Amino acid sequence: MMNWKEIWMSLFGISDLWGIDMGFWAAIAAVAVIVVVMNVVFWGMKPGNKN
């Protein structure tokens, strides 16, 4: 079984940032990407007809 914390520690030597676990930062990054994609999609849509 892969332990992501050990892999992260071997690559970067730290498992938290400003005292907050990397899992939190990964979740925040995922939410930020979803928000940006939704904004790009919705701002790129053309308005519908008012018939």
C-alpha cells in the first residue's frame, strides 16, 4: 500500500505547510481548479434567445 505522506516527505522533506497538513492544501487546490474551470465554462457561454 502506498503511503502518500512518505512519498511526499522523500520528495520535499516536509509534510505540512504553515502547520496545516498537505491533504488540506490538496483539497483547497482541487476546489480552486474546479472554480476556475466552472468560471471559464460559464463565462464562455453565449446568452440564449428570449423567444
